[in-house]
Amino acid sequence: MPPIRKYTKEDIVEATYQLIKEEGISSVNARKVAGKLGCSVQPIFHNFTTMEELLSEVHRKIYAKYQEYMMRGGNDPKSYKQMGLSYIEFAADYPEFFKILFMKETSLDAEKFVMADAIGDHVIKVGQKLSGLSYEEQKKFHVKVWIFTHGIACLVATKTIQFSKTEIEELLTNTVLEMLMGYIKNQEEDK
């Protein structure tokens, strides 16, 4: 008789991660995860008390993938644009993950939503290097940039509109530059 396969927490998290990637969060239940692993549900509940506990672990793995995308540009001021492009690329490459992280109902306003993301502060500081704005000014400006970028990412994640990478880069570059020039002009007029 062959040995019984032991399923680790990591095996179960990976199977759930792949299931969500392929079919979306609504497809996840213990039986589907077990089917993906080729086992009964027993190993799942041996390793996790509840499905919520499992999904919490998977959420951390999804967020780590998002962080990997966002940190590609490092701290270079030019990486501010790269972060926007990476945000949209993450939505294109992992639409189900993007929906989980960024397309769910919250009671947050736009600024609090941006700042609730652990990467928000980093993005603002990198943007400051490019724009020369104070932290608070850059935060206000970045919220506007994020709303625009998020709109493109949502269109990409839902496949509402098909954009080429060149179109996305041109849209982001030109619009953000125009937004920055307008923001600075308005700031100067308000003084």
C-alpha cells in the first residue's frame, strides 16, 4: 500500500491561491480546494480551524504578490510612473486577486483607502522626489493619480476595455504630467 500523502498548510494555501487565480473567490469552498489537491477535506480542517482562517492566509499570499509588483521600481523617482504601471499590470495578470484587494465595498474615503495600503506611504514618498511637493501636497495629488490609475486597472481587470501596454503607458504618462502641471498651477494661484 502506498504511503498516505501529508498535506502541509503551504500545500493547501497554494491550492486555494491557484483556485482563486483560476476561478475567483466565489468558487472557493473546502470541497473545491480538496479537489484541487486530490484529497478529502480532512487535511484542510486538520491544518485550518475554519475556511476563514485559510482564506486569511491566502489573502496574505495575494497581498505579497501585489507588493512584489509594486516594489519593482524601488526608490528611484522615475519609479513613481512604474508603480502606476505595475498596479495596472497586476490587475491584468491577476484580475481575481486585484478584485479581492481593490474592488470590494469599504466605508473608506479615497485618501484613507490609499493610506490603508501598506505601500501607500512609500508611493507618496517616491512621488515627492519626482514632484518636489511636500508630503501632504503629494498625498493629495497622489490620491487623484490613484483614482485615475485605479480606473484603468479596473477596466483592465474586468476586461471592459482592451488596452495595449503602449496605450496604458502613454495614458498614464501624459495624464499624470498634465495633472501635476495643473495641480502646481492651482497651488500657485491659491497663494
